[in-house]
Amino acid sequence: VSGILLRGWRPDQAPAGRIRLSVGGASAEAPMGAGSFEVTLKLSQPAEATFRLKIDAECASRTVDVSLDSRDLVFLVTEIRAKHPLVQTLTKILG
């Protein structure tokens, strides 16, 4: 795995926030607003063994009203994709 792509969604009234992905010593951070967002983490060395993905998110205030849901929800994950280092090469070869 040479990288991780995370896509998510937040409600229209969601306050501004930030999301951070980390694997080992590599990390990537991106802003989150209302609607769809994505963040990509590129690993300095491809992971060839099991690894742990850490996802941290912060926002200025609650995203969902406590009267609707008591959990401190920040975003909805729509996709987590592991990128393989040979995908671009294989795409060029196979068309």
C-alpha cells in the first residue's frame, strides 16, 4: 500500500473542522466543511505488512444536535481506499 484515500460527508450546517490521517510516522491533514471532503495520505515507503490507520477529526462545535443524537459525531465515512504502488503502471500497460 502506497497511500490511503478517505472520503467523507458532513451535514450542511456542520461547523468548520480538520481531519488528519496517520500511518506510522506519515500523516496528512485537510480542512472539513459542510458537504463532501477527502484527504489523501501518501506513505514515504510502501507498507508491505499490516499497519494501523489512525483518523483524528476536530471541529469548532458539535456537528449533530445532541437532541437528535447524543454521540459526538463529526463526519460520515463514504470511502476508505488503499492505493497500490503499481496501479498507475498497470493502468498504462493494460489501457
